[in-house]
Amino acid sequence: MISCCRVCDATDLVPAIDLGMQPWCNNFLKADEVGHESFYPLRVVICASCRTAQLDYTVPKEVMFADHTYLSGITRTLAEHFSAVAADVDSRFEFRRDKSVLDIGSNDGTQLRFYKELGYEVLGVDPSLTAVRIAKDAGIPTLRAFFNLDTARSIGRSFDVVNAAGVFFHLEELHSVTEGIRELLAKDGVFVVQFLYMRSIIENVAFDQIYHEHLLYYNVATIDVLLNRHGLSLFDAYVSPIHGGSVIAFAGHPGVRPRSARLEQLFAAEARGDMNEVATYRQFARRIESVKERDLSLLRGARDSGKQVFGYGAPAKGNTLLNFFDIGTDLVKCLVEKNELRRGLYSPGMHIPIVLERELPAPPDVYYVLAWNFRDEILANNRELLRKGVEFLFPVTPMAAVAR
């Protein structure tokens, strides 16, 4: 249990969402491991001072990330997003001729590949043995390590761009990492931080994005508190539809670039919607219960009418949903995946077997889509199944990612 806010060190942490005791969601199990996994509290609290949403319990990073099975290059949608981010950065900012980029939590090197194609000198840092091997095999220089201030000092050089895509809410060593970024960022450099937007999570009732790897849940106003504490300052941000609603934010050393109008609009929209208020989170918790009732009714109805239901995808976030809803093989027979690293494994907690899509003998009557954040890609790839009458049930349908 944490005793103070992960961002500002205040001690008044207000309970908001309780998803019960859950396994670490990326702990996909081998057959002989089924039933032996550990369970941990999964609760969100709100800091009464800086208003940052965060988990009150930390599963050690060495448990979760030493050999992570997630690969960012698996989906076309995410690769296209990373390509667009790199192109946007390169077109908007003028760097010296020998431009460089550091990617923190670089995974299999997908983001860096697009920077490399644009002429950047690239370096990745990631703790996962398998992801680092894949990145190096693809020609992406990658240091296998947890990034923190000590790692930054061992690298010992500055970068025009520092990128952190989908990792800044994972950080157990939050302040050491942020300080390391400040040290390595060139005087006119740009820190590109991509994070799940808590405003979108609430609006979409995408509670499955709450899990032990995600220690923090940022809005623009709350991440700004963290960056300011470490001598960095937001100057631009926008909301992308990736992962159901993410913020792509740009920060640098204070005074180098003015704040953009669209960043100010995001601040204003959060304030209008009370997005950093405890009451909003508690209303969110009640909406989660409504989705649970709805989906269990649909799945039980499908089962009772003799329909076969498979899960589509085995994303980490899907295990939050499966465990909180208590969905086992009586309702969802198997999880269908593309990621070869999850072949033959079982979901933690509910022990649903994972089957590779290419090895599936026949489709089910209904797909319960756990990888809902890739909705458009999934529907486009399965037009023939839709034509044949296979149903695709989405527990979450993302709203349009706009600043309102």
C-alpha cells in the first residue's frame, strides 16, 4: 500500500474505484502454472491535492516487465499511429542535421523504426528480454534496462527527441525516470509522451484499462503537475483515437516554446467536465457495474441459446474485465490471438485457453472482443465472418476523440 501520492507526495488519498483482488494481467500461464498465480488489490485512489488518479498497490516492476509478452508491432493500427507520430515530430521541429531520438520502453522497436527511416540516430531502452532481442534483430540499437536517472547518466548524451509511448503510467520509479528525461533532453529538444487519457477512459467506461501495470491515470492537468516538478513544461497536446483515446503530449525545457491553443482547450475541457473531481470517479465506478450487468446478461443469453462464444484477442486489459466480471470458460470458451508468444497459454485468474487465430479450425457464433481498441481493424479484417453471420460483441465502444 502506498502512503503518499506518487506525483506530489501528499498523504490524503481518497478511495474511488475497487476492482477487487486480481492477478497481474500479463501473467499468461503455462498449463502447469494454472491455479498458482498471485492476486493483488486493484484499487484506484485520487490524490486530494494534485488530483492524480493512481493505484494504491504496487506489483514490483521486476515481476511485470522482465520478459513482457506484449509486442507493439503486432497490430497495423498501432504501427500506423507510430509512423504518424514520427512524421509529425519530424515535420514540426527543426533539429540539427545529426538528429537523434531515445525511446523509453521501446519494446520491439516499432516506434524507432519509423524515426530511423526519417534519418534519426536511434536508441531504445527496454527491460524485456524477448522484445529487446526482436528489436536488435530488426537493426534497432536497444539497451536492456529499466530506464531511470542512473540509466540516463550511463547513456551520457543528449537527444533531440525523447519518446515515451504507453509507458509513463507504468513507472514505479516515476521521479527518477522524469529526472533522467530532463537530463538527456537537448536544450531545444522535445519530449513526446503518449498516455492513455483518463478522460477518455471515463467517458468510454473503459475500466479494463485499469490494471497493475498502469500505476497512474493521467489527465492533461495532472501530468503537467509531474512535469513541472522536474523542470519540464507541456507546450502542446492533442487527443488521438489510439487505444480508445490517448493524449500525445509535447514537453520541453521551460520557456523554449509557448503553449498551444489546443493544449489550453484540453485544460479547459477537463475543467468544464469536472474530470479531476472525486465525484466523477465514483460515478464512473457505478457505470462499471452497469456494464458488468449488461455484458453478463448478453453472454449468458448466448450460452443458454446454444451459441459458442470466443474472446477476440488476449490483451492484458482483457484480464481486468474477465476477472472483475467473473467470466470463465462457461461463458467464453477460448481467447483467439495473433501474438505467437501467447500460443498455448491461459489467461490469469479465469484460466481461459489461448488459441492462435491461424490455427482456429472454425469460427464461433459470437466473438466477445477484448481487443476493442482495434475495433476498425478487427471489423475490416473480418468482413467475411460478418457476412456469414458471426456476431462481434464489443464491451467498450470508444467515443470520438475530440476536445469538447
